[in-house]
Amino acid sequence: MTLSNETQIFLNSQIEYYSKESKSYKEMAEGYGIDSNSVPDATFGIIVGCIYSSFLQIYTNQNSTPNSQEMEEFTEIIIKNTQKIKTSIVSDNAKDQN
């Protein structure tokens, strides 16, 4: 692993935060007027985009850019947590319907 332990911890905290706040991002996706069946996918994209932006900000703050191996590790972390993020979006949908 080339990502520092601090970066990995930060990314995990971002995944936790955005998963817990998925309802807000779902509302944002709904505001785009897209087909309701596409809202969960759009929400997932918004959340991953926010996490990616935070990841890039780490490097910007250090006047650096992530190399290909660091990008690959970022992608692996997202893939590993995809189900967690999607579950937070779907469980939010279930809460809204009750």
C-alpha cells in the first residue's frame, strides 16, 4: 500500500460521513429531475464524487498529485465500500416510504 495510514483513515471517515448523510445527497439527486429509478445511482455518483474530491484535496494541500498506484488504491477502497454506500442509500429509501 502506498496510501499513508492517515489517508486511509481519512477516506474511511469520509465514506462513513457521506453514507450517514446519504438522504441529503438523495434529495440533491432528486432535484435534478431525473427518472426516479436513477436516483439511487445518481446519489451514489454524487457521494463517490465528494469522496474523490476530498481525496484529491489531500494532494492539492501538499502541492502534489496522486500517482497511478495511489489512484488504484483509492478505487479499491471505493469498490470495497460500494455495498456499504449503496445500502445507506437504499435503507434511506425504505425509511422515506414508511
